[in-house]
Amino acid sequence: MFKEERPRIKIPLNTHDFAIEFLGLSFLIILIIIPLIYYNRLPERIPVHFNAAGTPDGFGSRSSLFILPATGLFMYLLLTVLAAFPHIFNFPVTITPENAEVQYRLATRLLRILKTVILILFSFISWMSVRTATGNATGLGKMFLPVFIILTFGVIIIYLVQAQNNKHQS
């Protein structure tokens, strides 16, 4: 079925969706608050880039700390708006009138979870940049990259399995 022919269904948020949205919004607020609270306590140069081992390898002005909140806010708004139009998404299964509601719910939940995971990770990076700049840490830690990859791709793999398992259900 072509995207233009897909059912246009409004998917109401259930309790799980509200919880995910609340968690994402909470971490967006944390992400915005971190630089506001710590900006004046930071040295002029702070770590702005970390290598694969989690150690700082690039430095910039302390105003660079506002890049993550700005990016996080943009991403939050974009993904929130995008979730309102699941009929335009690419799906790993054919969308039919019988499975559209289930597939749309799975896909919009994927966006909500990924949005929340990214905001949690951005908040962690922001917090650890502050801690590293103030001498209370030496970087993100060696486990940051593996955890980031596992969380991100784990969520996507779980979605793909669920989408396949529900490709004929209504």
C-alpha cells in the first residue's frame, strides 16, 4: 500500500506513552537546566568533544555547553511533531487497514523511546562535561559508547521484532 493510501489514524497516548513522554520531557528540562546552573562556575574552556574511550579530546568556550540543550530541544520538538503523522513513516512491514493501528502505535512509541534515550544521553554528556571541566571527573567513561550503542540499537531491534510479530494483527 502506498503511503498516500495508508489509513490516517490518530493514535491516542496510553499510560506507557504518557510515562515515556514525561520521562523525555523531564530529561529535556534537566538538559536545559544544567548549563544555566553551572555556567558561571565553569572555567572559560571546557571539554566539548570526547573520543571513543570517553576522554576529552576537544575543548571550547563554556558557552558551548548550550549546544546540547539547543540540539535536544530541536530534536524533541521535531520528533514530537513527527509522531503525530505515523502514516508517512517507512515501515518494515506492509501497512494495511487491519494492522495500521498496531504498527502506528509501535512506530510512535519507538520515536518516543528514542527521543527519551537521546535526551538522557545528552543530559549525561552535559553533566559529565561540567564535572570534567571542574576537575570532578576525567571524561564520560569507557562504558559510555558501548552503552549508547546498545541502548540505541537495542530499542530499534526490539521495535523491528515487534513490528514483524504484529504485521497481520489489528
